[in-house]
Amino acid sequence: MMDREDSPWYPTMGLFRQKKPGDWAEVFERVGEALKDLVNHLK
């Protein structure tokens, strides 16, 4: 289940995994985009 961005145990939770080991910048970029999308959806 390492290639998933969701969890079968927590359906509303999203997982943000490193695509390359140690590449935290890319993870935080995706988290930032997801937060922007969430804020825009709530407007």
C-alpha cells in the first residue's frame, strides 16, 4: 500500500509521501497545493 495517497482505515485522511528519499521540499509543495485547494473549496 506504499503507492497510495489514501488510507483504507481513514478514508478522509490524505498521505503525502516522499517520491524520492529526502526530498521534503516536493512533499511540502504538494501539501501547500492541497491546502490552497481546500481553502478555495471552503470559500
